[in-house]
Amino acid sequence: MMVDPKQFCIVSLLALTASLVLAACHHNPPAYQPPVRTYKKQPAQAAVANMQLALEYMRLDKLATARECIEKALKEDSSNPSVQETAGLVYERVNEMAKAEHAYENAIRLGKDDPNISNAFAGFLCRTGKTAAGEKMFNKVATSPLYQTPEVALVNAGVCVRSAGNLVEADRYFNRALAIRPNMPEALFQLGNDAFERGDAAEARDIVQRFLAVNPPTPEVLWLGFRAQRKLGDTVDAAVYARRVQTEFPNSIQAQNMRNGIDR
């Protein structure tokens, strides 16, 4: 019989049944049996458990179950900022944007401007077209003494402003991130991608080479190297990158694009 995955959400009550103690002789009085007690799981604990289940179901792309679990968590403890933040993530995935924004705002308020929550909300703002607000929040996160990786917030800000077409400002953010962590993979890749988009294939090639000298390869970077070398007319090196994409990342989108003759 199939088990409904919704049943995996944490229930509120947990029954603990005591063992029966048999008497040594039936002539003796029965041994004392402690009463069966039902313990109620603390709502805060249940909320955290359901929040974690929601994240796992979302990872598995079981969005309906993720939504049910996070809504149980909200009923159990709506004052937990992490629960509200997770609700924002789930509602965004199921395209309930008004609910997502409301949950993020609650998370910010309850978390007292926790920079990690602010970073997540800033990303939501950028993805929903509120670029200026998202950029402003990313900058606030980057300067927070409580945020240990300001370079991540700077890269996020760069991606945000680039989504609005501002490549120059985006590159400024990526370079600021690299000033903090010179070999940061995401900053290098974004910088190389912007160079290629501007038509500077030579700079894109140089950044790819810099990336590969200090970081493990990724299909995105090898794909960028392939396109840059091909645009420069270097078919030999372009073929090297193409072969690496196919052999090292055969299941990647880039490898599939190459097999399908798509080069963008």
C-alpha cells in the first residue's frame, strides 16, 4: 500500500506506551503499571522539524508537500524567523509571490535584520524586478559586521544590477568581491561572462584561464572558454574546451547543448 508523503509531516502528539510487567505468580497482586501518558511535542520543536521537512521536499521538487509542511510550521510557531524565511522560499517556488514577500518581510522583522535573512530577501527582490531595493539590501548585508562573507553579498549585488542591464556596475561589484577574495570562483566567472557579453572575447578567455589556474573546472566556465576561443578563431583550443565539457561533465546542460548544436 502506498503511503501518502504528506503523512511524513510531523504530528503534534507522540504516544509513549509503558511495558506491562507480569506478576511472578498469578496468586500475587499484579505488578504496578505506570499510567500511559501522552506527551505533547513543543510547538517550537515541531515547527523546526516541519521547516526542515519543507526544505527537503523542496529539494526533491515535491512542492505540494513542502508547502503543506511549511504551513504546518507556520501554525506551530510563526514567530520563528527561519520558519518565515523558509516560507518565503517555498511560496516563491510555487509562484505565490505576495505570500512569499509577506513571509520574507516577517522574517526580516522577527530576525532583527539578520544579514543572512536580508541576503535571501534581497535575492527575492531582484528576482521579482525590484532591482534598486535588492541592490540596496545587498550593500547593507555586505557592510554588516555580523555577515562573515561580504564578497558573497557583493557578487549577488552584481548579478542583481546586471539583471537590469547595468554591466558596468555589475563588474564593479565583482571586482570588489575579488578584492576581498581574489580567487572567488563565482566572481571570476561572472566577470568573464560579462566580458564575453560586451564582445571582449580575449578578456573572457584570460579570465577563464585565471579561473582554471586556481579553481576546479565547472561546465559553465569550460563552456565560456569554448565560446571565447571560437569567437577568437582559435578552433584548436575551442575543441579542447568542448572535449572537456563532454568528458568531464557529460550530463551537464552545456554538454547537452553541444550535442544539440546549441552554442549560446
